[in-house]
Amino acid sequence: MGMTGRDDRVPGPVRSTWSQLRGALTLPRLALTSIIVNVLIVVTGGAVRLTDSGLGCPTFPSCGDGSLTPVSKFGAHGVIEFANRQLTFVVVAVVIATLVVAVLDGREVKLALLLAASIPAQALLGGLTVLTHLNPWLVSAHFLLSMAIIALAFVLWWRVRPKADDGEAADSIGFGSSMGISGVALLAVTAAVLAIGTVVTGAGPHAGDADTSGKVHRNGLDVGSMSQLHADVVMLLIGLTIGFALLARSAGASRVLQRAGWQLLAIELAQGLIGFVQYFTHIPAILVGIHMFGACLVWLAALNVWARTRTGLTVIGRSHHRQSLQRA
Ligand code: HEM
């Protein structure tokens, strides 16, 4: 950047710290950090619910007893609730930084704005969830909105990530629309598995808060049949994923896309195993927490497959467009 009179008024150390910061805070890094912190907040939010730590810090914004941090009498509940609150600030800081860098770079501003706007929307829904004493349908919506936020952060990262020569070009030639359709189908069935999973939670013992009589708010559905439905749709998902991986192979897709399909299958199988174990061991909180983390991983792996099949199609579309322009 050329030295203007204005730049000279900024002290040298400030200028160099700013340029170091700009060098480190790139849009791809910030988008990736947005994914990570949003996954973390799902897991710590789950820990708050599963350990009944919602009032671990009895006051806000300080934790309680005039202290900003949890005091020993609040015990583990205080620490869990405090960690979740702190992470909220981190998420807000990360999405704001992402928006600022997107504006400065002039890239993907709309998407970064949508990502930033989704956080207050989630806070509002979270507030409503608390006000309704963890109404199970709102707890479901709160979880699913987090999945939508993770998807937004993923799409942002996908668009701005440094493009490695990872075989995308190979995927752009020779694909029929079947790959694209199966990518969308995988994503849709994964979303259905997540949504039904939250309905299982709402039907079970971890649905929400106990009322004054000690009764937990539930959605009134039968937990056994909801679990059966959840597991059935998981079987459909696993079948589709195997089909996808085989199709990718026979369609001559890049190794990266084939690997993305097998990776999704491996994560689904591990998550399915955790699901069965938690079901047969009467849903211990620790396994539910791991299952929530696994759900985020399955979602990210499905987004990865979907994005890769879509890239292929987009590139085909663009290259056709380019060819027809060249011909004209
Ligand atoms: C791809 C595989 C799977 C995914 C992505 C998945 C996803 C989910 C999600 C998102 C939830 C809701 C979490 C919450 O709101 O706290 C859930 C709950 C649950 N899932 Fe799965 N699941 C999978 C496989 C399975 C399988 C095979 C079973 C076996 C029956 C299972 C049993 C359960 C149970 C019992 C719950 C309720 C836990 C609770 O009460 O909090 N899951 N699952």
C-alpha cells in the first residue's frame, strides 16, 4: 500500500500489528473457525442440558455472588454453564470478524452477513427455549438452526477456501446429473435423520427441564417408535451412501470425491453404533453428548459430499458457458 500522509500519522508498531493481524485473519481461516466454534457450542449447549446446568451460573452477565467467573459453590454446573456463555462471546467475535474481513476483501459479503445475522436469531430462539422451560419442539428447532448455521459457515468456507488441485477438474467432466442428484438426496436424508433425532430426544428423558413436580417436559410421542423411525431412516441413509460411493467409483469421479463418500459412510457407521449403544444402555448423558458431536460430523461429511458433487456440476455449467462464448 502506498504511504499517504494519513498512513504516516499511524504509529509504526500499530501499522505492523494491523498488517500481521490482516495476514493471519484470512477469510478461509475465519470461515473454518466459524464452523469449529459452532460445533463446539452445540456440544457445550448439549452438556448444559444433559447435566441440568442451565442455572449453573445463577446471574447474567456475571456468574453470581458478585463474581464474573464461577465460584466453587456453583460446582461443575457453574463451570459448564460458564464455558457455554464464554463460547457464545467467541462465536459472536468470530462471525463479526468474518463479516469485517469479507467486507474488506469484497468477497462473499452477503453470505458472511447472513452468517452474522443467524447468531442473534439463534440467541432469540435460545431465549424463547429457556422462557418456555425447554419446550421440546423449541429445543429441536434450536438444534436444527445450529445445523443450518454450520451449513452456512461450511458453504462460506467452501467458496473461499484455497482451491487445491484435488481432482475437482476431473469431476467436472463426464458426470451425469445422477451424481448431483445423489449428493442432494444424501444431504436431504441426513437432514431428516437429524430432525427425527431431535424428536427422539424430545420424546425421551433428556427432553428438557423438570417442572416443580419433577416431571420433564416431553413432546408426548412414544420414544420407542420414534427411535425405530430414526434408526430406519439411518439405514436408508447408510444404503444411499454405499450406493453413492459405488456410483462415484463407476462414474470415474476423482479420488477425493470417492474418499468423501467412504468417509461419510465411516462416520455414519460410528455414529449409528453410538446410537444403538445409547439406546440399549438407557441413554446415558455422556453418550448423548458424543452422539450430538457425531451428528455435527455426519452433517459436515454430508455437506462435503454434496458440495463436491455440486462443484462438478457448476464447473460443467460454467465450462459449457465458456465454450459457447468462445464459439460465438
Ligand atoms: C447417521 C447416524 C445418526 C445420526 C446423524 C443421528 C443424529 C441424532 C440427533 C441429531 C439426535 C438429537 C440430539 C439432541 O437433540 O440432543 C439424535 C438422538 C438420538 N439418537 Fe441418533 N443419530 C444417528 C443414528 C442413531 C441410531 C442408529 C440410533 C439407534 C437407535 C440412534 C438413537 C438415538 C437416540 C436414542 C436419541 C435420543 C437421545 C436423547 O434422548 O437425548 N441414533 N440422533
